[in-house]
Amino acid sequence: MTATEPTATATAASPSEPRVEKVCAECGGTNVVMEAAVRWDVDAQEWCITTIYDKSGHCDDCDADVGIDDRELPVVPSLATYTVFVRQADGRGTTHVSSHDAASPAEAEQLALAETASDWEDSVDDLVVLGVIAGDVEIVSWDDDAWE
């Protein structure tokens, strides 16, 4: 194992939890390192961090021993998959079914309306959303002729 290989397993923060990045207190750069002690773990067969020395930060950007600060990162909205059913507002034609990754059902509706309008070379104003289902749906069978 070289000094640049990670020795601990990282876990991702929840999208709703605040996230930070470590930055140099002098120049704001993110190319920072901390000194640490590691111990050989016989069971894991790898070096495991036992101590991080919090007063020994170094910034490779300004090549100096520095303090290291936290900088809060913007919250990343989590996306969900929605299946949206769209039809012409006057009830004519078939139903357009599409799947979209979006932050909300309303956003998925807007994406579906725009996609349908583009596919059908129609105006969004001439379309209506029939329904939205949370999750991706596999349609096995569909018969629009049953309506006639």
C-alpha cells in the first residue's frame, strides 16, 4: 500500500445532511492533507487509521503548514424516478408514457409535458397529465383501441 491509497472506507452523507469539504485556512484550496497514525489490522489485512493529528495540516496548493477549515457544500437534491402519463387535452390520440428522474412529481410532470410536446410536435398547452406514478414502471400490455 502506498501513502496515497485510502485506508478507511468512506460513507456518503445523506442528501438532507449538511456536507462540507476541507479547505486551506490560508488560500481556500482543497488540496489539503493531515498527518495520521495507522496501525496494522491483522483481521482486515490492511492499515487502519488510529489517530488524525488535528494540528498538522498541510496545503499542497500554497505549500505550507496551515489550519484546515470546513466549507459547507450546497445540498444536492435527491432524485426519484416517476412514470408520467400524458394525453392530448381534448382526449384524442394515444397516451404518452415516459419515465423521468426528478426532485418532485411536479418537476417530472413538466419534463413529461415537454418531452411529449417534442415527440408529438405539439404545444404543451394542448396536453394534460393523466397521472404520475412514483417509480419506474414496465408496461407489459397497452391497448388504446379499448377506449373506442
